Amino acid sequence: MDCLQRLYLSSVKQQIAQNLLLKPQYSINDISYIMGYKNSGNFSRQFKIWTGYSPKQFRNKSSNYFLDKKLFSENFVTYNEDPENDVYRSFESDEP
């Protein structure tokens, strides 16, 4: 496997790990196992190399972002008056 293939594979693994860490139903040990690590410490070390954060720090930082985004959307109007230009319109709307 050449260097470019390793870099690509590493970036794919990093993206998968980050996506899994956004799902609170998976523990860090579960994610470590899913990613193919026999030891969660090795996964944590590699994740910190990728992102600069431990998996726990990344999860806490990301959950705070989503919590802040949810609180913002619940407390501020995020739609336009004109339905034709309403980029924030809900996808659950009955309108076509």
C-alpha cells in the first residue's frame, strides 16, 4: 500500500470515527471495536493524532455545538416571510 492510499484510508477512518462519536448510543469502547482496534487506548491515541482531541473531548465539544444550535433555533425566528424564498422551511411541511 503506497503513501497516498494510507493517507486516504486514514482520512476515511477518521471521518467514520467522528461520525460515530456524534451518536451517543455508542460508547468509546464500542467505537474502538467497530474501528478495528483491540485496545481503546490505541484508538484514543490515534484519534488525538487525527483531530487534536481525545474522543471524549471531541464528543463533548460536538454535543455542545448541537445543543447550542438547538437552543438558538428554539429561541430565534429562522425563516423568511416569503415562502418562496424560505431557505429554512421544514422538510416536514405539507407544501410541495
